Amino acid sequence: MDIWEARHARAFRGVIRTVAAAVLAGVIGAAMSGIATAQERTLVRFGTGAICTDLPVEMMQVFKEWVERAAPGEFDIQVHCNATIVRQGTEVTSLQRGTVETTILSWWDIADRLADLNILTVGYLFKDWAHVQRVMDGDIGAEYRKRIADELGIEILDYYYAGPRIVNLREVRDVKTPADLAGVKLRMPGSPSFLLMGEALGANPVALPLSDVYLALSTGTIDGQDNPLSTTYRAKFYEVTKQVILTYHSIPANMIGFNKQAWDAIPARRQQIIRDGLRAAMSFNDVNKLRDEAEVLDIFRNAGLTITEPDREAFRTHMLDVFSTSEFMTKAPAGWAERIAAAAE
């Protein structure tokens, strides 16, 4: 069984466990409905800059339904997408100000506030998703979550599979090495580490919110964008582009963060319901993200896109060389680089 098959199996097992838990929780919730009416409902506002049709938003709709079935009348869960209340790049501030109780956080969002944690954002640092999981589930992950709680006032509840990032262009180019992307205006999120990653890919990075990317591609304001295959499909970027380059330059774990003050005020029983609901929702995300990855390349080909494989070792070597002298590596917590490398096997 390879890592992708293993991930499928793990995700499906998670679905089975969480569905069973939902049934039990629903029975308990119904039995306690009389108590719930006498208690204040727990407000959980979720906001994101992600497009409403993308899997992370669907994931949070699953979370909302799961919790409401498990604990009828105990929660007021609101799901806001497409930057209606939280724009991309403002996630940490929105949590800290209490604009929302919860949102999706990336490694880049955290690194913009805690610069030494930028090491996780380095391109080609992780070998595969199993490598990411070993780090996030291990001592480094525990240290990472504690720093975020202590210094940013944010509780990290869980993380999920975001998918490897690829390069997607408006016009077809012969791309084998980073030099072949010279002059390409490549949309990247606005984080300094993301922008450096764009440079390390060989392109000219352009910071732009996700909600603006489709129009920018269609008008030629940018020449391309980087995102996981699933997002490229679900945000319909393939409609206004002609090529997908399978660079797989980053394999990030996205996280669900919660305002820590609000989290600490939630009774333990309800906290557990939230955690269980997130696990069910993330299993939904992981299964469908992997399904997308297995299917969307054929969808792209049928839509007329050219799919190409670059010299990934050339990209990897150049990426790590660019990052090696940057503060994103030189200011990393002592020993993290070596421990991350050791977790690859």
C-alpha cells in the first residue's frame, strides 16, 4: 500500500469512526436538549478568503451539519466564505480581534507573525504527506502549537491535507527548470515567504488575494498562479489557463485555529463535540481532495490544458539554495531543520 492509498484508508476509517460518534452524540444530544435550552448557545463564526466552492469551505459546512446533528440547539455555527468577513492574509488578526471564532490558518499566516517558524514554509522541505504528518504529530508540532497559543492567543484544533501546490499558466511554455519561468507574473499569496517561493520557482511573484485570481488570469493581469490541483479545479482557474506544471513545490498542512479566549470559555463537553465534528469534516476533505487529485488531470486534459512534468530535482535544488541563506532558514528554532530532515524516513 503506497502513501496515497494509506491516506485514503486512514481517511475512510476516520469517516466511519466519526459517523458512529455522530450517531451516539446525536442520541446524547437529544436526551440533553432540555438542558441545552436553558444554556446559552455557543457561537462559532467561521470566515475565510477561500472561494465558496472550494473543499475547505465544503468541509466547514460538513462540520456545521455534524455539530448541529450531534448537539441540537447548543450551537450557532455560521460559515462565511469568499472574503465576506475575513480576507486572505487577515486570518490571524481576525481571530485575535474576535471578528470570527475560527478560521483556516496556513503555515504562512503563522510565520508572518512568528518569523522563526517560517521554516515550515520552505519549498521542497517535505518529502511527502506522511513526512508532514510525522512532523505535525510529533514534538515539533507540539512545540509549534504551544508557541501559537502562548504568543498569538490562538488554539490550533487540528490540521488537514491541503494538497501539493502546482504552477498553472495562461499560455503554454516549455518549462523544465526555474529558468524557464523567467518573466512570468505568477500570483502568490502576499506572505513574504510565499513571495520568495515565487522567486525561487524562477518567476516574478505578484501578491493577490485568492478571490481576485480568476479575473486577473482572464484579463492577463497575471500570467499564472500556484495552488493545489483541487483548488485550481474548484476555483475554475482551468477555464482561463492553458497549462498545468506539476512542480509539487510545497506540501502544506492547513490548520483550524480558534480564538483561545473564546475556546477556553466553551465547556469541555462542547469542546469535544467541536473537535469530533472537525475530525469528521477533515476526513471528508481528505477523501475528496485525494479523489480530486486522481481525477482532475483528466478533466484538465479534456478541457484542452497541457499537463507537463518539469525537472523537479532542478526546481528542488534551486528552491532550497534560495531559501538556505534566507532568514526563513537561518533564524529557525535550533535543531528544527535537522529534526524535520530526520522525520523524512
